[in-house]
Amino acid sequence: MSEPRIRLRGLRKSFGEKRVLDGVDLEVAAGTSLVVIGGSGSGKSVLLKCVLGLIEPDAGTIEIDGVDILALDARARRAARAAIGMLFQNGALFDSLPVWENVAFGPLARRTLARRDARAFAARILASVGIADSVGTLYPSALSGGMQKRVALARAIAGEPAILFFDEPTTGLDPIVGAIIDQLVVDCVKRLGSTAIAITHDMASARRIGDRAAMLHHGRIVWDGPAARLFDSGNAIVDQFTHGRSEGPITMELRR
Amino acid sequence: MLDLLAAVGRGVIGACRATGAASLFGLEGLLGILRPPLQPRLFGRAFVEFAYFSLPVVALTAIFTGMVLALQSFTGFARFNAEGAVANVVVLSITRELGPVLAGLMVAGRVGAAMAAELGTMRVTDQIDALATLSTDPMKYLVAPRLAAGIIALPLLVVVADILGVMGGFLVGTVSLGFSVPTYLHNTFTFMQTGDVVSGLIKAAVFGFVIALMGCYHGYHSRGGAEGVGSATTAAVVSASILILALDYLLTQIFFVR
Ligand SMILES: Nc1ncnc2c1ncn2[C@@H]1O[C@H](COP(=O)(O)OP(=O)(O)OP(=O)(O)O)[C@@H](O)[C@H]1O
Ligand SMILES: [Mg+2]
């Protein structure tokens, strides 16, 4: 099998006493998408932020195309990360900038796009996520949650990154808009030929987006398999999670 | 007893660490100003935010300070029959000391707090992280323009404060204290030296830097949602105000005591 695009080995991260990641091993093959599931606070967002270089892991390696990015110098790391597009959990749109400037931000910063072409460029990307050009001049605070997610998606894909991360792209949206966003995510990944990691709590969405799925629990990957097998994984932890049962191996702190 | 020592020690170590971290942060920001490309658009926005919107506050502060200064020094000096020195006292105090310090304190409350709140909100909503994922260095994009704006804008505000402060003294002196217009003006300008004004403007540049630095530093490192942003804002104003007063003493020592 060819080199995976992303490979994590023994990734650990603690905040003070609290161990969030405790030896995560994960591989994502080029051109496929992986869905990561796991309870609230299990460290899914921290995992993505480690790969993005926003959080420094305590131990472990992060390889992208076989290169351990933690061993690179700051400049080379930045270059490696420029290849990753990220949709943040809460959108993280720049609220001091209008929508079109949010979308064109990455290409403008990299100087691959001239400022006078930015409006038209943004309009094209926005159209691809189903947002009318007239929205471009609004500020993010004037948009509904679903529109903000779509604009954030547009911003993440605008640089045509080889790797895309989606942190809960559909949380807090109604089922129809959620399904549309899922479809957009799948389309974007297909169109760009990107490799993707998506975090989600929504099992329907997990099966729509993912080729493969992995479950993060107590700081480790406890199951890893085809996304279609999420409901009959044969793993008690995954079973409890995907079926949303209150009885099972996962116990909440409050019941201890 | 040992507990007490330990607590004091922890406090001192914490303070040293914070000072070191803030200094490194400031240094990185300053390097960000010098490193190309220049960001005229961002600087312009930060400058307007800093200078233009602070103008009314600083102007009012300066006028009333000049007025009260004339009144106080007149009644005080009357005891020594030295009322003639009022104009000198006003112009020297304003340009050397009160212009930069009061403008600095007022602006710290206004602009320092606003910077901390803005950057703090960007931090807790992941916008600063988002910048980094979009090939943009937050130090260069957010911090450097604000530091530059502080260094340039506060001296300009202090020029305005100097003029208005002296004018306030002049109004009180001529209208209610009975000085003649030519005498008051003469006393003002013959005793004023370039060094007085320039030292005040240098102070202002330092204070402007400190205000922007504290606003950015505390905002940038805020955590924990809306409450975290609130305490970052308070910390920015308090630390900038104390630093202004301490640095004022230090700079005065350097400028005037040989
Ligand atoms: N910068 C930080 N400092 C301290 N603790 C942190 C930090 N970031 C995350 N944590 C902690 O790490 C744990 C995992 O957080 P994370 O955001 O990764 O959860 P998550 O799996 O994404 O949950 P959710 O599904 O609710 O988004 C949480 O307990 C959180 O409190
Ligand atoms: Mg999360």
C-alpha cells in the first residue's frame, strides 16, 4: 500500500493534570476521508489542532506525506500547514471583515490572488457552496448559523488545499441544511481530490461524509474501520456511542 | 512562615515570568513592524481607532487640567507672592508631565481596553487560530500594526493635549486671574524650551507602545470565553496604567536628573 497522506504515531497531549490525548495512532490514505467520532471533550478538536500546529503535542509524531512535521523548522512547518484547510467548530469567521474578504483571505495572504480580482474570486467560491453574491458584502454577524458554516466552508476550500479538516461541520444545523453541508463537503473533497478528516457527532452525517471512521475514547483510537460499518462494528464502545445508549462501557463522570 | 515565603516567591517568579513573556511578545511585535511587507491598510485602521476616537477625551482632559493647574498654582503661589510664575508652571507641567501621563492614562482606559477585548474575542472564537491556518502570522497581522499605531498616535495626541492644556491655563489666567494677554503669553513662551516638549513626546511614544502592548498581550493570551475576555480587558488597563506611571518616573529621571 502506498504511503498514507497523514500518519499520527503515539500522539500525546495533556493540559496540566488532564490527559486528553494518550497515544493516538491514526492513518489517512491520500484522497480518502476519515470521520472521527467520540464523546464531547474526548479531544477531537485538540487532535486536529495538534496536526495544524496550533497546539504543540507532548509526544508522538505527525507525518504528512511521510515527513515528520514536528521535526521541521518553523518556516518549513508553516509551508506544510499551508496545505491544510480548516473548518473550525464555531466557524471562526473574521467578524471585522465582510464575507467576501473572509473567503478570499488565504489566497490574498499567500499573494496568489490580486486584490482587484478578489471579489469575483470570492463570488465564485461562494456560489459553489450555494451562497448568493449579494451576501458577499455582509459581515459574518449578519448571517444565520447555517450560512456562517457555509461561508466557513468556502473559506476553508478557497485555497484548494490538499488536506481538509472539518470540525463538526453540521452541528447545530437543521437536518436538511446539515445534509446539504454534508453533500458540499463530499463534493469539495471529490472535486479537489483532497484528503479529509471530519469530526462529527451525527452518525448519519458520519456515514455520508466518511470512507473510513475512527472512534476516539479516553485519549486513544479504540476502533477504526469502514464508515459503513459504524452501526455493526462489533465494538461495544462504538456500538453504545452510535446507538446512543445510556448503558454500556462508556460511563459519564457524573455516574461514578 | 514558610508558606508565606513560598507564596511571596511564587508571586515574584510569576511576575518575572509575565514580564519576560510580555517583553518577548513586544519584541516580536516590533520585529513584525519592520519585517516586510508593510501593512498600510491595517496600520491605518489601527491608527484611526487609536488616535481619532481618543481625541475628544484627551482634549477635554487637557483643557480642564490646564485650567485647574492655573488656578491651583495661582492660589498656592500667592502665599509666596510668586503669582507671576503661573504661566511657567502651567506650560512646564503640561508639556513635560501631565500631557503625556494624563493622555496616556485616558487612552489606556479607552484604547487599551478595546484592543484587549477585540483580540481576546478573536482568541476565544478561534479567529487567531484561523489566521494561522490561512498563512497569516497573527503577530504581524494583528499586533504589529497596533504597536506602530500606538507609538505614532499618542505623541500626536499629546501635541494636541499640550496646546489645549496651555490654552486652558491661558483662559483661566487672563479671564479670571487678571493676567494681561501679552504678559501671560510672554511668560509662557520665554520659559518653554524645546527639550520640555520633546521629552514629553518621547514619553508619549513609550506610553503609546505600552498601551498597545498591554492591550494586545492580554487579549492575545486570554482564555475561557467571555469571562476570560473581561479579565483580559481589566488586566490590560491596570497593567498599562501602572507601567505608565512607573516608566514616567524612570524617563523623568533619565531626561532631567544628571
Ligand atoms: N487550550 C486548552 N487548555 C486547556 N485545556 C484544553 C485546551 N483545549 C482543550 N482543552 C481540554 O481538552 C479536552 C478536549 O477538548 P476538545 O475541544 O478537543 O474536545 P472535543 O472532543 O472537540 O469535544 P466537543 O465534541 O465538545 O467539541 C477538554 O476537556 C478541554 O477542556
Ligand atoms: Mg470539538
